[in-house]
Amino acid sequence: MTDTSTEATPDKPTHRSGLAAAAREFVLIVVGALIVSSILRAFVGQMFIIPSESMQNTLLVGDRVVVEKLTDVERGDVVVFEDPGGWLGTEESGQKRGSVGRFFEVVGLLPDSSHGHLIKRLIGMPGDKVACCDAKGRLMVNGQPLEESQYLYPGDAPSAMEFQVTVPAGKVFVMGDHRSESGDSRVHLSDVGPEGGNPGDAAFVPLDKVTGRAILVVWPASNFSKLGVPDTFKAIPPAVGPPPAKPSISLTAPPK
């Protein structure tokens, strides 16, 4: 007898359902990549574009730098920080991107335009005494003179203004490497903070506004370099005693 029954075969996926599955997989990969990129940007590292001349020749306008967020900052680091209040002029702040560009910044697919941020060298930690200048015209930290030829802009003096400060608790004192073009802590030694307070409060950057330390110049390729702590900072002695709650500021030179 001839068997006329037919064996059922499983349905084959159509071309359309295959495309839909591939599209879903692609979307999941993209979304996952964006989430990972956003987490890395928020907690590990971030790229910034240098907007001004204040850190020449260590950093040039348009350089892309990688900023690392996991390590505590220290004297001599090049640091990126949010404007502590009233520091930024148009020449210091990067151009603000539109909503699409800002989205790609947030997820880490574009370098940060640096809008609302500054980049300087960290000179004084909480409790440090920073002064300018000694008999040889050198900047001093805790009584130790800095030999700044390694990074100071050619022809610039360590500072054109005299001062003596003690950095208060929770804040740092920063200066640009191109001192004659840098609106840094020195410039704000007579300014009150953004919410009022005492003269000079605006000169010091709160540690909670420090985004991180710049560790690499990655673009343009011709400028690729590692950013580290200059040797001169390794000779600075620790601050004596706990940092004060309020800064101590004098716009005079230390005794020679």
C-alpha cells in the first residue's frame, strides 16, 4: 500500500523576518555601545578640545586631550575643571555644540568642546603656601622654588604679579603654563566667590569641580605626547599643619 501521508516541515524564516532580527541585533549592539561609552565617559575618562592659548606650549589650541578620572590629582598635574565662577571669557571657553552634537559628547562619541571648562596646571594643594617670587624670580610652594623651564612658555615670567597665599581646605590653586595669557588663580585673588563671601574666595578651585587630570595629547597625531608631573614638583615638601577653612592672601612678595 502506498503511504500518501506527508510529513510536516518547519516553517522557514522569511527574508523579511531575517532582516528584522538583524536590525534588532544591530540596535541592541549600538545601544549597548552607547551605554558603555557613556559609563566610561562619566567615571573613567573623557576627551576634551583645548580652546585657548593659556597652556601653550604644553597644549596648543585645537589639541585633543584624554582626561583620566580615576586617580586623585596632585601638584604638577594638568587638570580640567568646571568654571568655579566668573573665570571664563569667550576666549577661554569652547564653543557650545547644538543638541545633536551635545548628545554625541555625552555618550562619548565626540570630544568635549570644553564649554564651561578650563584646563590649567595644579600648583598648590589644600594647605600649601604658594608665593611669588623669590630673589631669583621663581615661584615657590611651601618654601621650595620651582624650576619651571620644562613647561613654562618661552619668554614668560613665572608671574607678573606678586602674591602669597595659603590654599584653603577642599580647594586647589592653578596656573596656566602660558602665564601672560592665562586667567588663572592669580587673576582672581581679589574676587569674591560666585555666591558672595570673602575677597579671594574665587581664586581657588573646589576639588569637587575638578573633572580629572589630562594624561595624553592624542590629536593631531603630530602632537601626540604623554602629560605627566614635571620633576620640579617632586621636591616640594608637604604642607605644615591642616589646611585652613579660609584662604590666606597677601598681594605682596615674600621676604627675600
